[in-house]
Amino acid sequence: MVQIIAGEKGKGKTKYLLEKANAAVGAANGNIVYLDKSQKHMYELSNKVRLVNVMDYPITNCDEFMGFICGIVSQDNDLEELYLDSFLTIANMKDDEIRHAIEKLDIISEKYHVKTVLSVSKNEAELPECAKAKVILSL
């Protein structure tokens, strides 16, 4: 299952995503991973959430990012939830790749039973139709 938090930059998406990840710790039986563009939020996350700074890895396009996600999923059979902050930035994504990326994440999420939550710096109206149905919060 893929869920999207949409809104322009500076609207509070990261704060909501951090709260959601921290709240998930109490109910989770498996592991939780939070992908971000820096280590900035390390102290705001529970120590039970694994923070990955995507910028530490040489990812230059959307397909490489999808491979990175597959690597994370494949190495952790207990992975339950995956939080992707600043999704468009960490995936090095162009506007025309959003639909493709969300469809791929949906396949990965369903096949491996990993709940995936994205923060996307776009208004809900700017998202492709396949993504609008997945929006849980629009800021």
C-alpha cells in the first residue's frame, strides 16, 4: 500500500511524516525505515526507526532509486513500513516519471507487504490521476 502526503514546500509534510513514523513504532511487529535527504531529523525519530540518508549513495535517476528501494526491501524480511521524505528530491525524479515511480512502488509494496508513505512537494491537483487516489493528506 502506497500513501502520499502532498503539499507545497514548507507546508509541514515532514513534521507529519515524522509523527506518523514515530507513532508506527508502537504498533509495528517488524522494522521501520525512514529515507531522507540528510541526517537532519535523526534526533526527531525514534531510535527504533532506521534513518537512511539517500544522498550518501550515488543515485542519479528514478530507476536507480527503485533499485535502491528493492535492495532495502530484499535485505530486510521484517520490513513493515517505509517512509520516504522529500520523495521527488531523493529519487532524482523528473515530473514525467512520477506516475511510473508510484506504480513501481505500488507493485513492490503489495508484493512484499511493505506499507510505503511518501511526502511529495506538489499540490494534489498537480499529481497524476493514479497518485491522487493515494493521497492521505493534502497541505
